[in-house]
Amino acid sequence: MKSVVAVEKREQWMRRFNLRALALTLILCVLVILPCGCASWWDYPGETAAEGKRRHKRVVQTNFEMMRADIDTVLLLDRPSNLTDKRLP
């Protein structure tokens, strides 16, 4: 026969688990469902679909260019090597 303390601890654990599952579900809904299903709330008024796609493509391209520049800076690829002062053929 289970003790009352063990049953109460299990019920308390289940309540915490249910709250964690609820919080995780809400976070997933915000991160996954809203961006996929509600695209019109971030569009600019008076903007056609083609203009929106061009704007999105330009923003993504600019972000990738900045990311590549940051990676080049970290890897020291953005400046010439000064290993020798002689010009090699």
C-alpha cells in the first residue's frame, strides 16, 4: 500500500510537469504557428506581394553579407597576409 506522502509527491510532480508542458506548448505555438499562419500582420500597408518578396529577399541577402563579413573578421580573412614583402608570381 502506498503511503500518503508518496501519493502527494507524485501529484505535486504531475502538476509541475503539466505546467511545464503547457509552457512549452505555448512557446512552440508562438515560435512556429504564428509566423507561419499570420503573415499579414507584419506586411506594410499598400505593399504588393512582389514588393514584399523583394524586400524580404533584400533583407535576407543583407543579413548574409553581414554574417559573412563577421565570419571573415573572426577568421582574419578580411585583410591581406603580411608573411612576405616580396611579390610572388
